Amino acid sequence: MRIVVLAGGIGGARFLRGLKQAAPDADITVIGNTGDDIHLFGLKVCPDLDTVMYTLGGGINEEQGWGRSDETFHLKEELAAYGVGPEWFGLGDRDFATHIVRTQMITAGFPLSAVTEALCDRWKPGVRLLPMTDDRVETHVAVELDGERKAVHLQEYWVRLRASVPAEAVVPVGAEQSKPAPGVLEAIAEADVILFPPSNPVVSVGTILAVPGIREAIADAGVPVVGLSPIVGDAPVRGMADKVLAAVGVESTAAAVAEHYGSGLLDGWLVDTVDADAVTRVKAAGILCRAVPLMMTGPDATAQMAREALTLAEEAREA
Amino acid sequence: MRIVVLAGGIGGARFLRGLKQAAPDADITVIGNTGDDIHLFGLKVCPDLDTVMYTLGGGINEEQGWGRSDETFHLKEELAAYGVGPEWFGLGDRDFATHIVRTQMITAGFPLSAVTEALCDRWKPGVRLLPMTDDRVETHVAVELDGERKAVHLQEYWVRLRASVPAEAVVPVGAEQSKPAPGVLEAIAEADVILFPPSNPVVSVGTILAVPGIREAIADAGVPVVGLSPIVGDAPVRGMADKVLAAVGVESTAAAVAEHYGSGLLDGWLVDTVDADAVTRVKAAGILCRAVPLMMTGPDATAQMAREALTLAEEAREA
């Protein structure tokens, strides 16, 4: 079975680990969000791609969900001693190596997709990890800071400001001019199932869908497209989905997110058992729906979520 | 008193520490060798400048004489795990920060002299540290390896090959086209004394002298120029002076090095007490000479060497 997954960072990575356990023989292609990529200290940093790579490759800091295990922060300490920032972005000594290798390859002329493949040669994530695009896309968030309206990088909004001010708009700068990375449209066209993990529907899955051609390819693939709600009990399981959903005028509920994707894209939607009353509303929108436990409390619970998603996909196929 | 010192790495840095102790009120300008600079992992690394900066700024690994104290090597471990080399060059996590800041500034268009000044804003070495040039100069060594004659970077010759094969030629590539960095010729013209520490006469002091204009400025400065022999008892105190002296046809003795600089450049020369019989030969070459202990066994011994050099300079001034 060929499965295509559109993944953001922590939520997507953990879901993928469950999916691998649930479908060990599946051929999984991950289309990773690169809208949260950022240039720091002259280096290209791809937080979501790295979170997927480290999580599936066994190098992740399990507790925090991002960054490397067994990590130190001496380089960052020294940069701060030189007065060189930003200090709010936590790059560890081991993690820096990934960004140095990536930047060297990009400077040498390799596209991000080739670089990602080279990095995965080491990590062996057990999936094919593709960036959504080789072009530069950067998600900016419009906020009001100190009485002034300004655009900040998504990472700055999330890591430095901790989403403490309202997001007035979310703009994936460069997305309109971007092209899907090599292999992305082919993987979608050849997929048997397409999954949206419980990743952020605006700044993770939404950014991937903003690359011209990807949304259309998914809608036209003719195979079941099933998503898992990142909203449980009207609040995001992690992250800031509520803040950025508000910016796009979508209420922060499991049902509203399904409607936001829409029946033109989604065939099935899983909501958490606490949101069982959303099932009727989602079905009314023309999307198959079921309420199952959606908290990724551990590998087995996550694998069970993946199984439920694949089961719903089979139902959608037969419907 | 204004003192100009032409410095290489470890020997130059340690001598400078002694000089600061011996002449605490002196205004010291260091012209640092950049011929051993190397680009590694997309970063510009300046080993000699950094050794001077770290040593005088209190950040050096005292035991090995280069690199940072309290250092870890996680980034390098990870680069190796990615299969990205060279592995033979020992960059630590803290040290990497210096190269990242430097590379960022150079990419932004700042010359190396401005970057070095910015780095020294943190380290406060208590001297004015100038690179010999803002232009790229790279010392290459011609060797025979596996039956083939090839040129390797000085760092590769020294760090990877450990000078285990003869140096057939030493070429400071780019030196002929280089210009002294801003401030270098001015500092020489305004100096009261010019010192050559016991640094390598070929690949450290010799490379600085290979920048067009520097040798002439020193010869024409009209002030005492005094050097300290890096050769003690016919062998270099540290490093590979013997190997590279052979490449330029100079025997590895205290007297021969003085003759190599020549009386057109040098006014005074200190040799170690074990080389007392070299004094007559050096004097015969028209260079004042004295035999004193030249082993930098500690701060006090090194300060005493600096005092001896300054005393010999005064004698040269009166002669």
C-alpha cells in the first residue's frame, strides 16, 4: 500500500511513527512543510523536516519533541557571548551539524529535496521524506506589537512571542510562485491513501496545500483522503492551531477544521471521543466521520489512531 | 612604547602573553598570520588569529595551546556521522561559534580586519590584533604522497599528515596579489620596536613578510627589529619549523634562521643558552645576539624572554 502523508512538525512526526507501526509494509511518502524554514546565523534551518527525520530516525529529544537527544548548547552560548542572536531559537550543538551540512549542500547548488535525501541517508527514517517545494517559502504572521502592525516569521511568532498576541493574518510568502518538489505530484498520483496527520491545519498542512498544484493533485487523485483532528475538545492538542485558525476565520473546533478542508478535499475525518457530537456536523458536510481516541499518549495509542485512519479510508473507498 | 609583533599561532600567542606581563603599559599591535586560514564546512577558520585572541582573552585550552577551554565536540561527531569531513581538523562546539560569526560577517561584506576587531570586542585581548591582509592567502605545501607530487593545504600537511613527509616547497598562494590590511603599514611606521616571537620563520613570520609592502616597511621603519629563535638545540621548540626550513633550503639551527631573516631586516636575535655557540656566527652576520633561556615554560619565564628582547632592542637602538 502506498500512503502519502502531509506532515508538519511534532504532531506529524509522532503520527508517522504510529503509522509505521500500524502499517509496517506500507510504502510511505511524507510531504513535509517547509514554510517554517528559517535562516539563522547564515544557516538554513528546516524545523519540520528535521523533526520528522530525527523522530523517525531515532535521534529526537523525546521529551520536548524537537531537537536532538543527548544535546548540548555550547555553540549557542558562545554566539550569545558574541552578542549574536537570535537567542530565542534553541539550536543545539548536534542539531547545528544538520544545518551546516544542509547549508553547504545548498550553497554547492543542490536543491533542498536532494539535500533532504542525503540527510536521510544517515537517519534512515523508513519513509521517503520530500520537502513540499525546493523553492523558498516562509510563513509570516501579521501581528500588532507595541502599537505597530508588523509581519514576523512564524518561528518568531511561535518561539519568541509564544503566540501571546493575536495572529491577524498568516501569509506563506513565496508560496504562490513555488513549485512542488520533484516527486511530490508523482507520489500523490500514485498513492492508495492520503493522510493528514493531526498537524496544524493552517501553518503546516495549509502551507503544503498552498503550493500550487498540490491541493489540486490531492483532490484529483481519486483515492481516499483522511485527516485526524488536531483540535480536541475545542483546543489544540499542542501548538497554536487556535491562534492561526482565528486568523483565517475558522473556529477552533474539530468540525470547523473539517469544513475548512472541505469535502472537495477530505473524504474522512477522525475526531476525538470527547468531540463525538461533531460527527453529525462533519457528516453533514459530506465527509465520513468517526470519533475515536486521538491523544498520542504513546506509540501504541498512536498506532491505533493510524489504524483507525486507514480503516476510515477503506470505508471511504467503498462508499 | 608602541610595539609591533608579527605572530603565528601557539608560540606567538604565548610570547604575547609574556610581553603583556613584561610591558604592561605598552601599546601592542599584533600582525597575525592568515596563511593558515582554511575553509571548512562552508566556514572561514582563522587558526592563528583565534589562537592569539583566545590565549590573550582567557578562552584558550591551556594544555593543547589551541582551541577553546571547557570544549565539547558534539557538532564534529555529528558531521562525521553524516560522512562530512574532514575529520582530521578538530573544531569544537564553542570554537564553531567564532567561525560562524566570522563567516556571517564576511558574507555580509565586512573585511577580515573588521571582523577580527568585532570578535576582539568580546575577547578584549589587550592588544590590537590585525590580520596581515584582508585578501585570501593560503599556504600550500608541495609533498610527494603515494608516489604522486601534490600540493596540500598547510593545515592538511600539519594536522592530517603530521609533517610526516618532507615539504618540498612552501607556497603562500595569493600572497603576491595581497595587500596589507588597513592599519598594518601604519602600525609598523609608528612602532618603537618590532618583535618576531619564536613563531615559525617560514609559514608564520615568513608568510606575513610575503605580503608585499610589509617586509619593506619593517626594513625601512628605522626602529629596532628583534627576534627570538624558534629553534633550540637544532630542533623546533614546537611545530614543524625544521620541515619547512628544509623546503626553503635553510638548516634548522638558531643561527641559520637569523641569517635567513638577514641583517637587512633583523637588528637583534635571541638564541637559547644551549645554542650559545651560535652567538658569534649571528654577530658575524651583522645582527646583535645574546643567549638567554628561550623555553616558554610558564608566564614568568616567557615574560623574562620578552624583557630580554626589549633590552636587546634598546641596545640595537643605541648601537
